[in-house]
Amino acid sequence: MTFWKKNMARHSKSIPGRGVRVADQIQKDLSELIAFELKDPRVGMITLSEVQLTPDYAHAKVFFTTLKDDPEAIAQTLQGLQKAAGFLRNELGKRLHIHTLPQLHFVHDTSTARGMELSALIDKANATRAKDADEQ
């Protein structure tokens, strides 16, 4: 009985690590598929920043960033990715050998743009602070 419990405990701890590895592999494979095999003109140069998998691998949320951050380009890219989701899932199935192949859900990642905005605000605040210090 203790052997079974010991092995179960070790196995249950390794499952989250496996999910991370599968998500990383999906991100790598999707990046290659989008760059080299996707022919949709709406999808230009994008970067896949993260893939989040549900514990049962049924759904994958794929976060992407674009070179142009204007809303029209983002909408076109998202539309192209959603249209190509079935093709990408099929091609992913040829590369990955897992029991459940996840449905792909694409989401524009705004964290980079928000980080740049915050950085600019911090720089502006520091410049104002330095100017105030010089005046005293």
C-alpha cells in the first residue's frame, strides 16, 4: 500500500510540469506553422508570447503580439488566426502525439504595450522629479 501511495504522490506532482512542457511545445510548433505554412495574408509577423492549457488539454489559449499595434491590424490578424484555427489544429495533431488535441483560442497580448506605456510614465515622472530637484 505504501508503494502505491508513494508512486501516486510522485506522479501527481509531475503532471503540472508536463502541462507546462506540452504548452511550450504547442507554442513552438504553432510558431513554426504560422511562420512557414500559413498562407493567410491577414496574418503577418506575429509573436506567440504564451500558451495556456486547461488541465484536461481540451482548450489552449494562445497569446500573440503584432508588430503594428493599431486596432485594425490586430483585428485582421485575429480574424485570420481564428479562420486558420482548424488548419493549425490539424497540423499540430501531426506533430504532437497527445491523447486530447486542444481547441485553439487566440487572444491579443497587450502586456508588452502596457509595459511600454508604464515605462514611459515612469520616465516622465523621473524627469519631472529631476527638474523639480534642480529648481530647489
